[in-house]
Amino acid sequence: MSVSEIFEIPKFYYFESGNDFSGSKDDFSYKIKNGEKLKCLTWHGKLCSMKADIEHEAEFDLSQEGFDSMIKWLEERYKDK
């Protein structure tokens, strides 16, 4: 079972191990960047995050609770499209 009802995103352990992740659904794209915090970017279109016009950006604690909050935030951005 995925951690998201909408997106195929790995479990928190993947990010706790220092990995970044990107994906898309329809024309909604997102990237989760790992650092001291989890940083989530969203945009519309098929361009990569470096070339796209980022529409939303938020940071979350690098913890299971922060990760869960990020998933909810990401799903809300998708539903607002």
C-alpha cells in the first residue's frame, strides 16, 4: 500500500536514507528534496523542476510526522488544481 491515496511515493525510510524523489500525475508534477528538512515543490507540465515555474513550495521536518504532513499537503495541492 502506498503512503498516498493519489501518488506512488516511497515510505519515509527512503527519504530518511537521504534520497530525493520526483513524480507526476496527469499534468501535475512534484519533487521532494531531502536535506535538513524535506522540501516539496509542485508545478504543472512535463518540464523538470529546474526548468518549470514552481507554483508551490513548502518545507517539512525530516521525521515521520513531517513526512505525513507533507503527503497531506501534496495531495491538497493536487486536489486544488
